Amino acid sequence: MQTQSHALRSLDKGLRYLDKIMFWAIFILAAIMFLMVFLQVIMRYSFITDPFSFSEELARYLMVWIVCIGSAGAYSQGMHIGVNLFTGLLPAAGQIWVARLVHMAVGGLMGVIIFEGGRLSYFLANQFSPAMEIKMTWPYLAVPVGAFLILIQAAALLIKGFAGAEKPLNPQENKGRCSP
Amino acid sequence: MMSLDLALAVTFAVTLISGVPVAFSLALTSLVFLLIMGSVPLHLIPQRIFTGMDSFPVMAVPFFILAGDLMNAAGITEKIVRFASVLVGHIRGGLAHVNVVASMFFAGVSGSAVADAAALGSILIPAMEEDGYDKTFAASVTAAAAVIGPIIPPSIPVVIYALSGSISIGGLFLAGVLPGVLIGLGLMMVSYVLARRHNYGHKHPLATLKEFWDSLTGAIVPLFMPLIIMGGILGGIFTPTEASCVAVAYAIVIGLFVLKTIKLRDLPAIVYRSMLITSTILMVMGCANIFSWILGTQQIPQAVGAALTSFTKNPYVFLLLVNLFLLVVGCFLEGIAAIVLITPILIPVAQALGISQLHFGMVVIMNLMIGLITPPLGLCLFVACSVAKVDFTQLIRASYPFLLVEIVALFIVTYLPFFTLFIPNLFGFR
């Protein structure tokens, strides 16, 4: 029992550390994305024409990275939109089991995306983006990396669930008595 | 072929019902399909997720969300509420009208109904309770008024519809103005009747000219934002994505330097939250992109189109069917997923029947946005319910009159294209 709670504590610590990295990564990527598009507007109306041919492309790839990392953050906070009318009708024990199955199904899906997305990124090393001329590996890598982060979050929720610290699947809908 | 379609439908239903997030439910369904089919390499999944998000026009979504969140953090919500209460606060059921009118103004700042409900609800629901309104009534007005948010521009569902139907974002923005006002007027009528019947609220005097002037100068900051966005897009100064980015810059300047209500160190947390909300929307788009590829290979859009046109060639009957179908869909499927999955199927049929694309688009969006206040998946009801801390079943019941008036407004707009087309036509959109 002692070792179990110790393991849980270090899991929590690790997750908090990961959260912090994701937080700053998303903020910095979003800030660069904003600056790219904003400068593009400003520059268009100044004397320098077409200063960054790459601004639009860079902003797009950054957005894909933001969404892939952000999906993991949203998953751990239960922000993704889902239907929980039907699971809400189940008794408590049933709800917990359905939530576990959901985490497992999502984890399995992420496993496939990590493998296939990783392979795809690897094979795209000989293709280059039109404007920045970087390997297409880098933008595409966002998808498997994001899937990996979601897999971590799903596994963590599953482990915490089995250790008894169960959380509802969609907390935003469960505040108070707001789920049907 | 038949068994494949069946596997598709069953997997989708089972994953959705068991509470898998909509995005992953779409991806899982696609995975099962590809595994059964066997001939398509599985790297189609990450590839379609990537291409579904890798688009410059889509970037208007994170920027519009961020601009709305920043403006809310800058405290403009109070200013909008004060301005609205000067305008309509003296009418019977004053704060209910204030709620509706503030929602219409707030719609010009934010593009999402859920954000509207959360921001206005946290201010107006306690205020309404204090003024002698039933709390459940206050929550139902808030939820119903928030539906206007994504109908009046800017609007995230409109951006996504315009992209998946390849029509003009600016034109579809304009098409939403009059329908949004129509819904607002309808909600105010219902509020008036209910407030009279239940004797809600105290009498408030008409605002003085000075109060009007003070609240107007306070509200100029938020009211200027839709002008920048729409003026910039319609004047050809920038694209919708660039307009959304300029809106973010405007909100940052207002919050940090003009009102000084946002501190620099608050910025990362606001950006992070907005980006997580963006992720939930764009992940649905990415995963729906796999799904729509599969629907395409199964020729399901053509099959549905053929079935629909064999059933009726009358555009009015078609629109009626679309309305009934989408009202049901809106109850069970979240708006963005519904737009991405269903528009590619319905748009060609509407086009063949000679219905204006802008008109049809706004009808579809109104339908799906009404789904925000219909159980079981009524996101605005969830938000209003958790802000007000009222009983969910009672809230659903209290929302029925508002739901009814919104459906009436939907049918008026559907059969009188004047509401959707008048303003876009003025600006040369067809």
C-alpha cells in the first residue's frame, strides 16, 4: 500500500512536470504563430513587399503542433466534447468501467497513430515544404507526438482510476447536477 | 459493401454512446473501417488528420477564440452589460432583455456560444437572482441568448462551414446578422411575456442621457472590434484569418495598455486555455477529415443526394426536411463535427435545387446552433447549469419557450431568404 501511494505521487509529479512543459510549449508556439501572421499584415502595407515568404507556412505548421499538443492537455482535463447522457444512466461502478474502456480504446487508437504517423514522418524525409524548404518530417511529426502525449494522459487516467482516484470522463458536464 | 457500411455505423454509434470524445470516435470508426477493408494503408489516418488541420483559413479559429477570451479577461463584459442595461433595462423583465442584448453585442466580440454563456452568465445570473428573477429562468435566458453568439459575426461555426463548403467567409458572416437580430427580438418577446406572468424583476427607471453617454463611451472599445473585423474583411484589407489576428492584437492592446486590466504575466494562461479549446475543435476537424474520405469512397454523399432528390425536387420541401433532420442531428452531435460531416453531403443537393449557398449555409448553422440548447448534448445548457447551479431537468423545461421561439425564427429565416440575403447582397455577395 505504501509503495503504491509512493508510485502514485511520483506519477502525479511527473504529470505536473509534463503539464508545465506543454503549457510553455503551447504559449511559445502560439506567440510565434501570432507574430508571423501579424507581421505579414503589417508588412503588406509597408514598403517592404513580401518580407517573409515563409510566414504563412510556418504559422500553419505551428498551428498543427499546437493542436496536437493541446489535444493532450484537453484530454487530461476532460475538455473534449463527448456524449455522456447514456453512460450517466449507468450505476457508478458501470460508469467507472465504461470510462476505463474509453481510455483503453483511445489509448489503442493513439498507439496506431504513433506507429503509422511515425512511419509516415520518416518516409516524408525526402519531401520538402514549398516555402521554408524544411523536411516534411517536422510538420507531420506533430501528429504522432501529440498521439504519444494523449496516450500518456489516457494511461495516467487509467492508472489513477485503478488506484481509486477516479475522475469522471467529462468533468465540465458533471459540475453540480448538470449531467442529465 | 453493405456489411462495411453497417460496421461503420455500429462502431460510430457504440463509441459515441459510450462517451468517447467525438473526435476520437470518428477516428476509431475510421480505423475499424480501414482494418476491415484491408486494402488502404493505415497511414491514411495521421495523414488525413494533418491535412485536415493544415490550412491557413482554419487559423481564424484559434485567433477568434483567443480574441474573445482576451476581451473577456480585459473586463469588457461588464461594459457591454452596462450599455445593454441602459438601452433595454427599463422594459418589463429588464435584466432578461439586458441578457439578450448583451449577448448580441458580445456575439460581435466572440465567435463561440459556450464562451458567451460562461462570460455573461457569471455576471447576469447572480444579478438577475438578486433582482427577483427565478434562477432557473435566468439560466435558461442565458443559454438561449448565447445561441445568437455564433450566428452574429464573427463566428467559428461559420468559418468552418464556409471552409468545408468553399463559400465566402465574409458573405456568410453578413448572412448571419439579421437572423441573429431576429432571434434576439424573439427571445425578448418571450422574456417580456414570462416576466409579466411571473412578475419577475423590479421596475427600473429609464436611463438619463448622461448614463447613456457614460455607458456608450465604455462600450465603444468592445463595439469597435466587430467593426475592425467586418470592415477589414469587406474592405478587402485583410483575409478573415488576418482579421482574426488583428482582433487579437486589438484585444492585447486594449487589455494591456488602454484598460490596463490584463497583466503581462496573465497572458500565458489565457493563451494556453484558448489553445486547448482550439485543439478540441480542430481535432474534431482533423478526425472528421479521415471519416469524410471514407464516406467519399463509399459514395455515401451521392447515395444520400440521390435519395433526397428522388424524394423531392421542391426546394421548399427539401429545406423542411433539412430542418427536421438537422434539428435532430443537433441534439446528438456537436456542431462542428456535424458541419464537417454533413455539409459535403447536403450542399450539392441544395445547389442542384437552386437554393442560394449563403442562404442554405445560414439555415444549416442556425439549425445546429439551436442544438446548443436541446438535450442531451446541449452545451450551452451545461454551461448555464453549472454557472447557475440549478437542476438540469428543470432548466431544460424552463428553456422550452425559448427553444420554441428559436425554431419559429429558424422557419421564418428558412422561408424568407430576405433575412439571410439582404445584407450580403448589399455588399455584392450572391
